[in-house]
Amino acid sequence: MPSDPFEEWGADPDFERLGWHLRAELRAEAEEYERLAAVDALRGRRLGDVALELLHRGDVVAVDLAGRSFTGAVVYTAGDLLCVRGAGSVVDVNLEAPLSLRVVERVRRGGAGRSGGPPGFKARLFEHEAAGTLVEIGCRLPVADLSGRIRAVAVDHLVVDQAGGDRRYVALRAIDYVVARDG
């Protein structure tokens, strides 16, 4: 049996033209189905899925949020947490914050698998609390400098002790990112 059903029609030029047009139409239809399937796959993804793909690929990304931009490689992601290493620090990003994520540089080698770590953004805040890390907190509030040590991660807010003894209570839903500082 011939691989191309149009071959059996012989060398009739009209049939050859018809066969060529039908094959071209079938190719175009298959390409359209592939394009629609790719779009459907994009529609089914969440931002966390994109973050996991970027972690595996190792690309350099830029995250724009809360009036700031951070550039670096994705070093960890889980749930609503994205960790980006760049410029000597790791930024813990809340993927539920209003943000824009883009690839700045595609890398040919690298990437990482998801190893053990916190299951989400709030769990990462608990790690900073336990370690007594000095953090800068980025949020949607018009606060000039919100930094200090996380005293407690409460049900719906953070308790932050700032330098000079001031204490802040910050709603968790307002926090977009946390940067661990040296010292």
C-alpha cells in the first residue's frame, strides 16, 4: 500500500495538482491544531508553573513589583513563593502580589531542580523569623523604609521590630517581597 494515497492516481497532472493542494491543506490544518493546542496549554498554566519552568531552565529573570525591579536567577519556587538570587542577595517574592515576570537572558546550560525548602511565602517568612534575619519588606503601602527583624508571623500579619525600637504590624496580603540583608 502506498504511503501517499494520491500516488495511486497516477501521473495525471490534474490529480497531481489536486493531491498537492489537499496535502497543503492538511498540513495547514495540522499546524493550526498544533498552534491552538499550544495556546490552550498556556491558558492552563499558573504563575507558579512558569516559575518552576524558569527554575528548571536557569534563565536570568526580572521581577517588577512594588516600585522595584529585581534581576537574577530563580533559585527556588514552591506554592506562592519565588526566590531570585542576584546582586548579592536573595529576594523572596510573593507570587500573589501584583507583579511582572520576564526572561532577561536565556541560558544554554544550568537550571536546577526543586529541592527541599518552604512550601510557600508565609513559610519562608517563618524561616526569617526563626533565623532572626534582618529584612527589608516591600509592600503596597506608602512606607519609605520598612526593615527590621520579623518578631512574629501571625495569622494575617507580621510583627516587625525596627531599629530604634519601633514595632510595625504589616498585613500579610500587603507584602510583595522580602530581601534578607547582611548584618
